[in-house]
Amino acid sequence: MTQEVMHKDLVEFVARRLLSEIEDHGGVDEFCEKLQSFPEQYLTDLAIGAIDCISLGGCLSPRVVYK
């Protein structure tokens, strides 16, 4: 069942998650270097992290099916 999530709350939650992902890659400066070298890979990593983060809140169900 889809749960309602306030837009502001979702934005803050995802932003914290993405910042955490960036920190896991060595911080903003190192992440930016990696992003310049391998943009598709690192943007994909951020997208996966954001989608996983949103999915944990239950607000994508049943619209997104993971296969």
C-alpha cells in the first residue's frame, strides 16, 4: 500500500542519503573527481541510493516493481 510522504520530508531524507553516499566515496572533492572520470557509474550509484532510500519509506509501492 502506498504511504503518503510530505515532499519536503522526502527531499530532506533523500538529500541526507545522497550526502552519506558521497561521504562513503571519500567526501565531496574525491567524489567530484570520480564523477568527472566515470560520470555514468557514479550518477547511477547516486540514483540507486536515492531510489532505495525512497523505497524504504514505502512511498513507491506499488508503482515500482523490482526485478
